[in-house]
Amino acid sequence: IPAAPLPIIQFDYTSYPSFVQVSRGGTFALAGVTGSLNKIFKIDLATDTAVPYFDSLFNFDLTFIDDNHIYLSSNPGGFNPSVPNLLEWVELGANPTFRTIAEIPNTPSGPVIVNDQGDLFYIQQTYQFPAPPLSSTLFKFSAASLASALTSGVPLTAADAAASTPIEGGADIAYRRLAPAPGELFVSTLGPKVLRVAE
């Protein structure tokens, strides 16, 4: 770590960074911010320059499918329980295109990660804090069901999940891609705990 880290984006205190994710190819990153700004910024990692890329109300997290596509988790209603959290498939480009592939009700938003098989993991969070035991749910949506939703235009629901596991809130999620134990998930919870979850 350098003695003096290089600032790339500076916000005032009315906006809050929600995530930063590096592309699979390592040439750019996407960073989310919410608050007075609700935007995704694109960062050129060769020049350390960032530009506003697209708007996303109350964005929480994203995961790269490949360098040209992502899954984005956001809730345009903020903390309004009547507005579902959206999981969107986004095709990146000069003018990104969006398709909602899942709608999850009664949750502010939650983290996402995709595995090597194209399955999507998502954590439905709780409005309660501190999070009561087992008040949130880790969902797995299969690659086949995601492809079906993308083709049909009919968003998936929690009932369409291939698997689910109750947990104590979910702040972040990571996927282990390499040996000796590929396929494991690591979840930081509002418990507060860090969990190891086998697929």
C-alpha cells in the first residue's frame, strides 16, 4: 500500500460511496454513490480518471458477469418497504441498457455476487437494526432462471430461487473462485459475523 493513496473521486458529505468493483479484465472499475447523488461512476484504471456513467437510485452493489455485463442491486424506493429491491441485468456501453431480472419485496437492498456457473447470489436484508437472528435470507438464482427472466421479461421473485439460507443481515458477499475450495461464499453480516457458506 503506498504511503499516500491517490484520491480518484471526491464527494461532499451529502453523498456516500456504496461499492467499488473492478472489471474482470482489470481495465476499469465501477463505483456507486448514493445520497444527494445516485450515480455509478466509471473509473479508467490506466489513467485513474472517473466520469459519471449512469444514474441508479439507492444503488447498493453490483457484480460483473463479464467486462460488458453486470448484475446491479438497487432499490429506487430507498427505505420505503412498499418498493421492491431490483436486480437488474445491465449491458455496458456508451448508453447502458437495463432489464429487471428479479424483484424482491420488503428489503432496502442487498449485496450480490455471481459464480463461475452464472448463478447469482443475493441477500435480502432487513429494515431492523441491529438485525435479529436469521432475519435476512441468502438466495441463489440459477443461471437458467436468470436467462429465462432475461428472455421473457418477467422478473423472478424469491419463490423462484434455487436455494435459500436464513442469515443475520448481509453487508457484503464474496465468492471463492480458486482451489483448494472453489465455490465457497463468504458473507459479512450485520450480526456482526463473517460466515463461510458452501454452495
